[in-house]
Amino acid sequence: MDRNHVSAATSNHALGYDMTAFDYLASTTDQRLNQLKEFLRFPSVSAQSDHKADIRDCATWLNRHLNDIGLTSKLEETAGNPVVYAEYHADSDAPTVLYYGHYDVQPPEPLDLWTTPPFEPEIRDGYLYARGATDDKGQTFTHIKGLEAVLKSEGRLPVNVKMLIEGEEEVHSANLPGYLKKNKERLKADIAVISDTAQFDKKRPAITFGLRGIAASEITVYGPNRDLHSGSYGGAIANPITVLAQLVAQLHDKNNKVKIPGFYEHVRPVSRKTRQMYETLPFSERTFLREVGAKGLHGEKGFTTYERKWDRPTCEINGITGGYQGEGAKTIIPSFASCKITMRLVPDQDPDDVNRKLAAYLKSICPPSVKLKVDLWGGASAVVVPNDGPWLDAAAAAIKKGFGKKPVFMKEGGSIPVVADLKNLIGVDTLLLGFGQNDDNIHSPNERFRIVDFENGCRTAAALPDELASVSTR
Ligand code: BES
Ligand code: MN
Ligand code: MN
């Protein structure tokens, strides 16, 4: 297979088109950035119910945009937020590529830490700042613009396209499996493509071949039926914050292993091959710590930082609350305290099973002086996708064209629930082509997307269909 030819340059003249897809992209930079800003202005926060209308407006805008660039797009209902689903038919013999992205975003809070408001996108110092800039509106948009560039320069796409952009990824994609099952035949594809991850670093683009899974929950400790005067009752009635802190403190042992009985039951050891592969990836403790501003490394004893991030399960407290947190002092024993927990999972751990083990453990160690409520939420399984083969070669070639550099292969500690669902329900493997950076502040104030990464992402996306078209499906 000849990976070095630029087919746009060889075929478009014959069709009466004068430019290559890359030329088209180069001449539309401002337009593309302005369109992305429009997309980013919708506060499509899936975790907050008062944004239901914004979610729908965002999906409606996206649907129109996909129709405008020449795909056939529809807004489709699920049991939750709508899905935007678009298709393009090239040729029954050509491979079918299923693109996935998500148009919902994380809550923008805390708002006062944003330099400019999260839903008023602004370009500064070579970055586009807004909630969703990288995760995942910006990255999804690279593929939309990449396909548009090929259509505009060549008049057609060399692959059949199915594009599924959902609005509930940040809340565990709970309603997506139902949609996938219902539309199983329609969604059949040879390969899936997702850009919702990061590059290895600013010098090295990456293809990700593994993601951790997740199991989420919220626990509440109930004490007295109202806040009590801590002088009148303190010492005689259990304080729910103290009890909650004691429970949380019993989740890990002194080696930072998770103490939930059975937690590691299905966890496979890190293979020698994986260890060797990680040894080829550069790691600087100083840079790693400087980037996040932490004082020292931390983690499960006996494992390297890459193994801790990519191959070992974890248990994290994401938020904890209770009692009085306003100005000045207030002497109370609070009525209740709660915290949010997510556990990152590795292959063979089942989210529901691990959640049930967490609940059983907490109940077993909770003192009888309080009432414990455990709400188990959804989850997602970990995935490992192939890290070699013709699809990977094609993706790597597209990245080489878009970024001018070959990708490294890595894993991610984060989760994208649809990847396991696509494999299990539709039988399709996913290529994870990440265009973000670790310091893009996803899920954090001042989320941003580097303009060069957006540009190189669009170029990669424009080169990708040709590369995928040359992979034989028979
Ligand atoms: N795009 C992220 C996944 C990700 C995170 C990739 C970090 C690369 C680096 C995705 O939108 C995400 O945040 N997923 C959630 C899933 C959860 C809510 C089910 C996550 O990982 O917390
Ligand atoms: Mn994402
Ligand atoms: Mn996210």
C-alpha cells in the first residue's frame, strides 16, 4: 500500500476541482474557527438538568451543520438527550467508517477561576478557550471539517460514513447502549474512529489503544434529624462528617492499595510485553510533577506511573460535602455528609460488580450510630483495542500527514463508555486518535484547544478517509 501519495492531488483535477483538501483547509482557517466558536457557545452541560434546552439547541445546530457540509443528518431521540446521526454513502465496496463524538460538556464550575467565561469562546496565545474546546466539541469538529475538506476538494468521499454524536458521554452514556441495540444493523461498520483523547505530549501525537473503565457512586451518612448545637450534643451524638471521613480513610491501605474486599479479583497482572513497551516511552518525574503542580508522586506500591495511570484500578473521591461552609464559625453537628466516588477499572472488572463490592464494604465498616445510604450509578468497562494491523497503519499514516510526525502508541487512564459498547454490541473496533494535550484543562477551568492541534487534527481527519479506503475489507 502506498502511504506517501496524496490522492487529493492526483484525482481532483480530473473531476474539475482545483484544490487539495489541505489547500481547502488552509484557506478556511478563520471560517472553521468561527464555526467552532458557534458550536462552543451552547452550554450543553449534560450533568445539569436546567441545560436541557441548551442541549437540544446544540444538537439542532450540529444537525444542520452536518447537513450543510453534505452529509445526510438527523436528530434522533434516545431515552435521554438526542443523538445527531449522519450518513454518507460512497460505494457498497468501500469500507464503512463509524465516527463517534460527544457534544455534551462537563459542568464549567468553579466559574470564578475562568479568565474568560466558559461559553464565550476566545482565542488567546494560540489557544481557543471554552468549555468543550477539546472535550469533545473541538476534537469532534476536526472530523466534520476534515470530511468537508475532502468533499469540497474532491466532490466525494472514498469511504462510507456513519457519524454518531451523542449528548450524554459526560454522564456515563447511560442511554446509548439502548440506542445502539435498537440501531444495530444501521450502525454496522468496518471500523470506528474517535478523537476524544490526548497526544502523548506537545512533540508527539499518539494513538491510544487502551482506556480504563469506571464505576460511579454517591454515599451519604445521615446522623441526627437536623443540625444540632455542637455544645449541647457534641460527644454524645456521632458527627456524620467524622464518620464519612473515617469511611473514606479506610478505602486505601498504607501501600495505597484499595481495601475493598475482592476489588482486585479479576485484575490481570501487567504483562512483561506491556512493561517493556512503557519503558520505550519517555518519563520525566520532574516534568510530570511540574505540569500538575503536585509536590510528589503517589500511587499503588510496586507500579510505575504509567502502570498506575493506565493498567491499575483506582478508587477516588471526587467531591465531599457536609455541614457549614459559609463565612465565619458555626457550632453544629451536621445532620448529614456525603461524597462522590469513582473507581477506574481495568479489563475484566465489571462496573456493577465492583460497585456492589464497594457498597458491601462500606456497610460492613459503618458504625451503627449513623445511617448509610449508597447510591450506585452507572459505569463503563475498560477496553483494549488492537495496537497493530492495517487499520492502525492507516490511522498512523493519516497522523503522519496531518502532524508531520509518526504517532506513539499509549493508553489513557480516562474512560469513553461507547468504546466497549461498540465492540460488544456492534462488533466494531475503534481507532482512538487524540488531538488534545494533557494541559488543555479538560474538566477544569480554562479548558482550551491549541490552534495548531486543531489544524493538524483537521488535516489528519482530511487525510484519514483515503488511508482507510485503501485498507481491504475482504
Ligand atoms: N474525553 C474524556 C475521556 C478522556 C479523559 C480521554 C482523559 C483522555 C484523557 C471523556 O469525555 C470523559 O471525560 N469521560 C469520562 C467518562 C465518565 C463520565 C463515564 C471520564 O473519564 O471521567
Ligand atoms: Mn470526551
Ligand atoms: Mn470528558
